[in-house]
Amino acid sequence: MKRIIHLRPLHFVDIICDYGAGTETFEPHPFGHALHRVAERILRDKDTLLEITLEADDVCRPCLHNISGVCDNVIDRSFRPTAPPLMRDWDRLINRRWCERLGMAEGDRLTAREFCQRLRRRAGDITAIFPEIVDDRIAVKAENLRAGIGKYLEPKAGGVK
């Protein structure tokens, strides 16, 4: 039996956005988190089972900022001036918004394909998920999300029409 990936919604969204932006191979990060490993598995196997969490997930576990399950990283507020100063508080806020938008709760289990299908149906205008961000990053993220969803769910069709 394959191991379940415990995942925050934002990490899945980030993977799909990066994939939509053209990232095919995810590289290890200097912080040591496992986004590259989780992304590889999700992109390789759409039937990978995910369990939604709002706590430190399988991406966070090996990160040097994960101190006993709590992120100690400070957030870059240069483009999100009203965001909480600590990454853990920002992540919690954004992941709760994604759960609400997507009709998910902590402990829910679904495949990567099902998560992506839910994103397609329910993501809508994502500016309300990230109201603290004051520049054009969300417009770019929204475009990459749409492209990534299409590429993931319809790889031969080349994306969402």
C-alpha cells in the first residue's frame, strides 16, 4: 500500500501553479523542505492519496524552520504588508481560506486528481484567498493555477480552454 501524503492545501496549489508556469522538475530548496519530493509524486501519480492537514505536513517535516511541528520562519511582508509577521500564522490563515473555498476539512482524504478537479470547479477568483498581497503576484498565480490544472488533468489537450 502506498503511503498517504499529509498535505496543506496551499502546498498542493503551489505545486499546480509551478507546474502551470512550466516547472517540470522541482529542485531541493535550501531550507530542506520536501516540496520537490511531494511534487514529483503528485505529478507522477494522480491517484496518490492525500490527507488534508493544517499543521506541519510532509513538505514541512524536513524543513530547517520546522521546530517541533511549528514554523519559526518570519514572513516577507514587503508585498503583503497586512499579513501576520510569522509564516506559521500566514500559512494557517491561507490554508483555512483554501479549505473553506474548496469545501475541505482537516483529515479529509482525496486523490491528487480529485483535489485538482475540485480546484477546477471551486477555485474561482483567488484574490479573496490572498487579500494581503498588494502587487500583481495573485494575477500571475491565478493564470498559472488555471494552466496547471489544465496541464495536470488534460495533459494531451494542453490545458484549460
